[in-house]
Amino acid sequence: MFTGIIEEVGEISNMQYKSNGAVLHISCKKILEGVKHGDSIAVNGVCLTIKDLNTEGFSADIMPATLESTNLGKLMPKSKVNLERALKVSGRLDGHIVQGHIDGTGTIREITKSDEFFTFHIAAKQELLKYIVLKGSAAIDGISLTVQEVRSEGFGVSIIPATLNSTALGSKKPGDLVNVETDIIGKYVEKFLRPEKCNETMTMEKLISLGY
């Protein structure tokens, strides 16, 4: 579980492709504190498991499905990535509940500026947009952001200077692919309010069968 508050911007040092996925090597410093082999790290919002680590960074396996459904497959050496360690129970939830399970990708259509603030306009498919709510939250490349606008072809998120300067968003440009995780609350609500499920008693067995 994550919060969408980025702790460090790391850099891809190597991407080793294999027949059954890839191994991602990331150079970083801060997020290595207090982590060990097997811990979870969100990389551009994707929950990955630390495979190996040293004083210079860590590596993680990436499954083929993840390469296909996120922007991790587009990364190259020197690419900047957003990093966040898993939430501690004793920590503050400054962003929103982020699982690290990407729902899909969007494409930056336009970046506009008003005074010192930016809006990233992101084109996305309807399967994502149905969970995007005006003034609600969405995780873009793992960053907890507020939805400023929702349109038929996409949505916009507000970016303050501090976020632009402390994340990898500062290196993004129109045409770039971003990972999108919608708010988990909306997905739970949809699941329970499906007409065919409304009159059913949600036993533990049924919850398990629904994937909870």
C-alpha cells in the first residue's frame, strides 16, 4: 500500500530483457533506507518487489503483462522514475490510498500553465475515465494528484511547482505515456452496486469469488 507521495526520483541504470519479462535496475539513494530484499517499492506507481539491492540502488523483476500494460516497457537507461516505499502503519496518509496496481495508461495530450501552476491534460480510454471524478484523486506515475477536469476524451490534473520539481513529471512532454491508477473506492462502490449483485448477501465465499 502506498500514498502517492513521491520520496525520490530515481534513474534507470539498466533494463535487461528476458524471454519471460525483464529485470529493471534503478539507481537511487533515499528510498534504500530501511528496505530489504523482498520489500515493495512503487516505481512510476507500479508495485515491484526488490530482487537485489546495494548502496547504489536496487533491481526488480517485471512480468511480461506489466511491461505491456504500463510505461515501464518504454523506459531506457537514464530515464527518470518516481519512487515510493510502502506505507508504514504509523505513517501519515498525505496523499490517498494507492495500491500500486495500474489500471491502464494515458497519453499526455497537452501541458498548460497558469501563473506558476500546471495542468497536465491526459487522453485516456473510457474504461479509465468512468472512475475519474472531478476534484477526486488519481495516481499518475505513482503521484497522488487532484483531478481538475474531466472530458469525454480524457482528464486534467493540477500540478503545483513543488510536485513538478520533486518528481519525474518535470521531464515529461506531450506524447509521453503515463501510468494511471484510479481511486480504489470507486471500484469497490461499482462492484457492490452492480444490479445483478444488489440483492445478494455478501458472504465471505462470495467476496473471495469476486476477488476481494
